[in-house]
Amino acid sequence: DQQVKQNSPSLSVQEGRISILNCDYTNSMFDYFLWYKKYPAEGPTFLISISSIKDKNEDGRFTVFLNKSAKHLSLHIVPSQPGDSAVYFCAASPSNYQLIWGAGTKLIIKP
Amino acid sequence: DAGVIQSPRHEVTEMGQEVTLRCKPISGHDYLFWYRQTMMRGLELLIYFNNNVPIDDSGMPEDRFSAKMPNASFSTLKIQPSEPRDSAVYFCASSAGSRGETQYFGPGTRLLVL
């Protein structure tokens, strides 16, 4: 039973355009959400996070939106750059220190 | 800081052999996590420690898997005996003690069991 779902295994976006990666969760007890980015042969690296008390968090080209009523979050990257090509994982934190991970979305930025 | 260090980076072994994966967390971090990544199941949490004590090992797939953290700067994940279905990338991650603190991952150990 997947508690964090990333329904798009891959996404292809033109360089300079907006990339939107989506994530859905089922557990209303999750109150902290994170996005990680992973390049091949490397471990995931933290990108951006959001607490459930907020509905938006922005860091440079990256913005995460949280819709608690829909149990949905999204990561927007604008403008998209070739170096953004990677696998993006959504993760959610319940009341302990674990992270529950989505399956990942492979983002391909086309030049 | 050197970040989370894992060794070996690659391991090829034969079925039935013992495999030991090693991890050095970031100094000062009191949480350590072991993950496994496969194509079929994605990123799975196997076990995590707080202050060297195992807190939740419910993700450990079988008794063939064991993990220890003898001190704050070292942890091992052991598979004995190894099987071909254990082939995966194993990540170690560490974090500080704050709620929601981000986890910092090592580069992973790519294990192939023949």
C-alpha cells in the first residue's frame, strides 16, 4: 500500500519551460514534505521542503505547493535547465523521523 | 565535511556469501538510516538508528539481514547468506535530531549477487 505516490514515472520538458512534478499522499498525519533529486550513481540530495502549516515554499527556481485538502503536492521548476535532468523523489514525514518515499519521477530536459 | 561515506561502492559476490556494507554518517548527526533501492520497489527504508540504538527494523526483509551501529561514527549492514534477489543499491543516510530534518545520503553501494 503506497502512502506516497508519484504517478508519472517520467516527464519530458523543453529547456526554459516550466517543469511540474506531482505527488499524492494518503495519510493525513503527514505534516512535513520534502523533494529530493537524484543523479545516476549518486545518492539522493535534498532539494526543498514544506511544512503542512504552509501551502507554498519557494527557493530560487524551485517552488513546492501543498494542497492539504487534496493531499497533493507539486514541485515547479522554472525555467527548466539541462542540469535539472534527474530523478525526483517526493517524501513525507509522519510523526516520527522516518521518511515515506514515492517511487520517483524521471525528469528529462530537452535542449 | 566529507558527507556520508559508504564502502564499498561496488560489490560483486556469489550467492551464499556474506556481504558487509559500511557507513560513516556525518559527524554530529544522531539518526542513521539504511535504504535499499530496486527498480521494482523503489527506495525502501530497511532500518534506522537513533543515538546508535535501532529504532525500527520493520523494513528489514528477512533474518538474513542484520544491521549494527557500534558507535556514533560507524554502522554496518550485513547480509548472510546473500541471494541474487538482494542485488540492489544500498544507501546510508544520516540526519540531525530535529523533527523533519533533511536526510543526507551517501553515494550508495551497488551490490550484485550472482
